[in-house]
Amino acid sequence: MSEKQQVSSSYWLDTAPDGRHPALAEDLDVDVAVIGAGIAGLCTAWELTRAGRSVAVLEAGRVAAGVTGHTTAKVTALHSLVYDKLRRTRGPEGARLYARSQSEAIERAAGIAAELGVDCDWEARDAYTYARDPGKVEELRAEARAAAEAGLPAEFVTETGLPFEVAGAVRVTGQAQFHPRKYLLALAADLVEGGGRIFEETTVLGLDEGEPCRLSTATGATVRARDVVVATHYPVFDRALLFTRLTPKRELVVAGTVPADQDPGGMFITPDENTRSVRTAPYDGDRRLLIVTGEHFTPGTGDTRERLERLTAWATRYFPGLDVTHRWATQDNSPTDTVPMVGPLHPGARHTYVATGFGGWGMSGGMMAGRLLAAQITGEECAWSALYDPRRLKPAVREAPSFLKTQAKVAGHFVGDRLRPSPPLESLPPGEGAVVRADGHRVAVYRDDDGALHAVSARCTHLGCLVDFNAAERAWECPCHGSRFDTDGKVIQGPATKPLERRDI
């Protein structure tokens, strides 16, 4: 695969200001510490700062450069095919609360963008969930009815702006799309102006749930806070074992310019064809940026380059004017019982909170989480607190088959990956990686473009599953819970917080 065909960088990261914040250098006392500066963490911190709380945001990398910086950035309450399922599993009121909470979050974000004068390419768009298979029409009709009964402006349609025929689609009007990093950098700037503090390159290693809570960091500084929010996408502190109820999923993204007359004029997704998601964004007067997402897979499984080639071929087939400029990947965690987990970190938690499990809909979900957690911390009532409560048991029990399937996959990787044959090291070409046996241990070995070998332990520092190599992104990935590491073992993405140990070959 050529250099051009490798995953490169996110369009959102390439086209936003390079704002920087210092690393935490000394001990700090605040009302609330928020771990993670993605959309959920920053929205929570912003709301709390506006409520008069002193807030510190601690980010292991850079603001909005992790999962949020790699999203497709649809801001919609239409989450593929969710409302008919919610109506059956949570009842009509649960579906209504879900729709209302997501819709109000979108309205809140639009208001903030207008208030702050944020130039973040905010555009109103209709959202569609479509299918090309006539056998899926009744499922779409049921979803349209359920979404409408939940309070969304939803209807079943048979025509869209896509360059191919569909059997049917659910359309919800009045949704939006935006540039996520431009929006969040503006939110961060306003947060700091309002007295909040943001620290980048500050990894949190320990959490003591005393009064106050104490956070230890890799910089050596300690943060004391009355309340702590864990908004790291996948919880880095998981005393309720939420990882047993989350399934990591990775998707590829292809983006590039198309003539403006090829803009399909909406936001589209189908769960078929291993997922295909389409939207556009402003580019210049004659062209739009087309963003196509799909080919979802479990991190650390299969050939990512083949998936990238399939997605690129699909995009160029239906949008022949596409000039591909960016390829990247995004990662999401789906809860086994459908609804995100936002609220107290565990059953005994008094001052610790979590936001996770957005299932691919982190833009509206993260905005919702910010308002919900701010309300809980400041003692306000919120109508949908119970719906999103991570401590919920009945829905988790009801979805036991999904839970058991998730754990069976984890167990299969934990045991089965240790039985894989070890490839000969001398056959490893430049730019590739493999897990090999060395002195009775599994070692993750990468050969760089100059032929030098980089060896680290293949044992994920989260819970000990074996990592595998993602050739398109040149990263080690854990198939059990989605931790990712660079070729020298540094953590790219949690829940792992410690690097893979170096090894000698």
C-alpha cells in the first residue's frame, strides 16, 4: 500500500487553530476536576464554570484531538435505528426522554455557538437512516413511527439526495453538522476566560475517592477536588466494571472535495454494507468536502488496509468527482443495553461521575452529558437522570444476551490470541508489525521504514489481552477493550494508562 493510501490525519485537526495549554506543574485545589478534554469533558466543564464552580480539565493529549477530533461530527438525535428498540425496552416514556435529551442538547449547542460567535461551520441539515434492501422497509417504517411518537420530526420517505436509489429512509428534519474542533476550542477559550483551567499532556494515573477526591498525575502534581468527572471516552477508572458492558468499535473515514452539485444535501447513514455514513462540509464556493465513514471493526482484528480500500472504492464509485485528501479512523464504545452511561461512577459513588458508551453518537451525546452531569453536581433536577444512570440494573439484565456475547468475545481473544502461531521475524517487511514469541513471552515487534526493529510487550497494560497490529495506522490495538499504543508502546487511547513495556529482541 502506498504512503497516500495509509491513514493520515483528521481534517478537523488539520483545519483548526493550534491552541495550546500547559501541563499541570503543581498541586491544585478546585471544586471539580474533569478528566478528558473531548466533547463530553469540555461541555461538562463549561457548564460548571458558568454555574460558578472552579474547574480544572486534565487532558492526557491535546484538547479535542482524541475521539472528538476524529468524529464525522453529525449533531443529530436520529441515531440510526434506536427508537423502536427503546420503545420496546424502555417503554414510550424512555424513548421520549431519550429524544428530548438529545434534541435539547443540540439546541443548547446551537445557542452557545451563536452566543460566542463561533465560526465552526454550523449548518442545519436533515438526517436520514436509509436502506437499499426492500426487505428492510418495514423496519424503517417502524423506526419512523417510534421516532415520531418520541417527539422527533420524523417520517418515512423513499427519496433522498443520495446518488443511488434507496428502498426507504427515516428522515428527521432540523438537525445539524459542524466543525467539532473549532467549536470546542472556542468553548475552551471561553471556559478559561470564565476562570476555568485546562491542562494538556497531563495523564491522570490515580483516583482516591476521599473528601476531597485526590487525583495523581504523571507530572507528579496532585489535584484535590470535591467532585471528579471521568470523561475519557472509555473510563480509565472503572470501579463499577463498566468495561464489561462496553464494546469498542473502530471505523474508517475517507474525506475529500467534490463539486458542489454532488452534495447530497443531508446527513445519511445505513447500518448495512458494514455501515456507510455520508455528509459534506463547507470547503469553497465551487466544492464541498465529502466525508464517508464505514467498515467498522473491532480494534486489533483483520486487515485495516483492505477495509480502507473498500471504503475508498465505495466513495469514488458513487461520488466520481471525489478528490481524496484525508483518511483517518474513529473509535466508539457501544453499551450492551443501547443507552449511554452518564452519572455516578459506581453504586457507592458520592462525588465521582462518568460519561461513556455513546455508541457512535458522541456529539449530541457529549453535549447531553455536559448538561446532565452539571445538573447532578450542582444539585439540580434532570428528567433523564435515571435513563442514563450507569448504575441501572433492569436494562442491563434485559440485555443479558448482548452482555454475554461481548464477554465471550473478550474471553475468546484472551485465550485464543495466545494460541496463534508466531510468524518468523525475518519475514517481517518494513512498515509492518507482528506478535512473536521470544524467551517464552509474546512480544509485539514493528519494523520501521529503515528496517530497525521496535519491540514491546504484547500484553495490554489494561487487563492483559494481547495486542495486534493495525498496519494502516501503524499502531498496536487491544481487541478486548480498545486500548491503542504507538509502535514504541506509548498509549494513544485508553482505557490503558500505562505504556507497553520495552523488550529486547
